[in-house]
Amino acid sequence: MGLAVFAHWAGNTLISVSFLSLVEAIGEASCFFIYSVIALISFILLYFFLPETKGLPLEQVPKLLSGPWRRHNGDKYTRFE
């Protein structure tokens, strides 16, 4: 949980520090385009590499997230062995 909060605050700091200088350098539209591309790439990576935990008992979630895994058949996840 602490790592997630740190990553969230680090991302917020990065955006806050870079926004005004980026707007001055390339303009508002280009700045928001860059941020939207980063968000889209993040969404795609999370969609394909974060396993679905809906319907799993709480005891199985740490086991699923403890090692490398990959998407299989579009809706089921299998671990690398």
C-alpha cells in the first residue's frame, strides 16, 4: 500500500513540476496530448499485464500476484513456469 501511495505522489509531483514549463515550450494542446498518450499506454499495459481478481477468494489473490504471469485465451491468466 505504501508503494502505491508513493508512486501516486511521485506521478503527481512529476506532472505538477513539468506542466507549466511544458505548456510554455509546446503549447496546451500538445501538452495534454502527451499526457493523454502516457495515460493510454498505461491503460494498455495494465489491461494486458494485470490479472483480473474478480471472483477469486481473498486467499488466492496474493498467490496470483506473487510471481510472473501472462494473459491466456483472452480471459484467463496463467503463470510462467
